[in-house]
Amino acid sequence: MNPLERSPDEYRAVFQRITDLSLTLLNELRERPTFPQISGEQSLDRFQHPLPEQGFGQAALDDLQAVIDASRLPNPRFFGYVLGSGEPIAASADMLASVLNQNVTAWRSGPAAVVIEKTAVGWLAQALGCQEFVGSLTGGGSSANLMALAMARESRITANEKGVTVRGTLYASAQAHMSIPKAVALLGIGRQQLRLGPCDADHRIRLDLLRRALDEDRRAGLTPLAIVGSAGTVSTGSIDPLRDLATVAREAGAWFHVDGAFGALAAIARPELFDGLALADSISLDPHKWLYQPLDCGCVLYRDRDIARKTFSFTGDYAKSLLDDPLESFTFFDETIELSRRFRALKLWLSLRYHGFSAFRQAIQQDLQLAAELAQLIDAHPSLERLAPVPLSAVCFRFIPPAANLGATRLNELNLQLMNRLQRGGRVYLSNATLDGRFALRACIVNHRTTRADIEAVVEEVIKVGSEILAEA
Ligand SMILES: Cc1ncc(COP(=O)(O)O)c(C=O)c1O
């Protein structure tokens, strides 16, 4: 027998143990710290083991508890970054997806997987009011943005064969996510060709300045390739005026991409916030953020499959589909970056079918409501200052005790110190943003486990830790 083959009983024992560990973790999640009590050095000691020439068998599983204990868990008081909470029904499907090991390259490699992915993507498009869009699941918003901007480039200046020979420009706001400049660089356009325009007081792109930049570039003989709008900026959740951006893009002959990795899925609960979303040429969204899916599960939507194929299709003879049937000859690899692709759709499909779409809508509504309530708690507190509007579920604020009378630099230092101590303390986890030179604590609520008591804990902990730091000074 091949040494990798094991008996059904042995597999059952291993799967059962992993199931038990997962279920115990889920039961304990609320009581566990939001950050593990571990230093960098300790994490090396614990996991940097030598390559095992001989296997440990089931004893290898003994170390999984240590992995859990050293993990930053999807606790209800984790508010850092934009990270969904890992819905457990979806997580269970990931196990089956790995056992099935479908390679979602083409229908012939995974008939069920291809149809399920197309179905789940169709559901997402429909939920956003973009039913005429098609697309695929990606590793996340960054790869969705890269794919979208690759399509934008190819639709405007056909660079795939000869490279980028035309000087083209892209436009986004200064609040655009870092994956946008990264994509522009990777596509050979050059980051200097990306105009990151100023925002208004609500952190939305200034249309007047965008128009001016377009005019100046046109006079300089540059070709506008794409305008990128944000449907939820990473720092504050601000939503650019999408309908206006669509008009500006159309007038300029540019592709219109919407980066909705953080916010677009909130259109399920609050469609009126996203007016103009359906006018985009492409949209990025991230079910692993605000649809609570376990990583990874991003999505890119676009309206023109031919442009996707023009951009991504370089099929070698070994991969060409030799089937005639239009369904059976379908290939994802002709419209994506990846060839081998995991069965990401199974978890999404299962959890949507298990809970029903209305449960997700309610969960998003609850997150939005909790964010609004956190903003109210902050506004009502004399030692806290909110630093941005809260259109979605990111709340930016700082600790600013009135009696302490601190200058701008000291306030920034104090809040940085506060955030570091909060994160290590393990009771609530906040991340940060910099807004107009001010260091902000940032709580982002995209977690179906979070309750009112958890957001009250944000205020309590910030005041407690902030006061401790001041008392030590
Ligand atoms: C607005 C926005 N775009 C893109 C991304 C990148 O998404 P991912 O981390 O899934 O690559 C993020 C991540 O937070 C985001 O907030």
C-alpha cells in the first residue's frame, strides 16, 4: 500500500478530531481573547519545527490546539481591518471542497463546481441589482481589482501582445485601497499614471477636481483608461458618487470600475446608498468580508464576457476545450488569471442555501445598526471624538481627554500607544486609519457574532486603557 494511504477508520478518527476541535473553538469563541498571548519569538519556538522525516501519525494532531491558541480568532470583539467572521456552515463545506479536490478550470474538470460557481456569482450579481453581470470568484478584492483593471487596460489600449505603448491614465480618490496602485504597477501602466484625487469632507472623491485632472491629461495627449470608484473606502467606508463617476467615465471614454470589496455587499441591505453601482463596467466584492465567508472568497463581476476573454484567454493546445456543447466547453481559465482554481463556491452556495439570503441581509443590517450605535456612544462621550461620518460600518475616532489638553502630535502618539495596548490586551481588537494627519482608532463591524454589549466594550476598553496610559505618563 502507498504510505500515504490510510484506513477508513483512521481517516474517520482524524476528521472527527478536527471536527471536535472546531466545535469546541466555536463554543469558546466569545470567551477567548481577541489576540493570542504570544510574542513573535514564542511563535517561532512553538511552530518552527524541523522537517519530519518520519510521521507522527495521530500525535501530529496534538499540535493543532497550539495552532488555535496562537491564532487571532474571529471573536465577536474583533473589529480590526475588514475581515468577515468565517460562517461555520460555510467552513464545513470547505472541508468537503478539499476532499473533492475539484479543479475549477473548466466544466470538464468539475461539472458541478463550475455550475455552482456560476450560480453563486449570478446570485451575488442579482443581489446587487447587477443581474446582467457575469464573473468569477477570486482570492480576494486585490485580485478582483487586478483583473478588473487588466480588462480596463485591454479594452482601451490592447497591450497584451505588444506591451503598453500608449500613455494611459487612471483616476481614483486618495482614499482608494492600496490594491489599486498595486494593480496599476503590475499591469505595466506605472503608478505615476494613477491620479489619486482629493476628497471632500466626507472622504468622497471631488468630481470637480477629477474633471479638471481629466481635462489636463487630455490636453497633454494622455488616454483615460479607467475611473475607479470606491463603494466603501477601507478607512471610513465612504462611498464615492457612483452615478456621477459613471457619467464622467462615459464622457471620457474610460472604463468604470467600482471597488466594492468592503462595502458593495451592503447594497443587499441598503441599496439606496449605492446608486449607480449597476452602471459600472466591473465591480469587485468580497464575500469573505461582508458575507461572512471563510477566506478566501472574493469576486469580480463584469458586464462583457468578451472583454474578459480578450484579456485572459491564451489557451495552449493542451488546455483547449475540444467539446462542442456550449455548456460543456465552458472554461473559467479563459476569463481569469488562474488556471488551477479551488472550489470556492461550495461554501458560499451552501451557506446561502442553508441560511437563506434574508438571514445575510439581516446580519448586514445588524452590523450597520451597531456601527451607528457605536458612533452615537462615541459622540456622547466627553473623552472621545469621532473623526469621520459612518456611512457603512467603519467607525473612526480617537481618545481625546479634554482635561489633558494635548497637542496634535501627542494625541497621535497617545492613540497609537492605546491601539497597540488594546490589541495586545486581547479584550477588543481595533485597527487604525490616518485621516487628515490624525491617527484614528478604527472599529469595523463585519461580524455576525457582534452584539450591542461588544460595541459598548469598545468604548469601555478605550477609556480604560487610554486613562491608564495617561496615568502612567
Ligand atoms: C476597499 C477595499 N478594496 C480592496 C481590498 C482588498 O481585498 P482583499 O484583502 O480581499 O484582497 C480591501 C481590503 O480590506 C478593501 O477594503
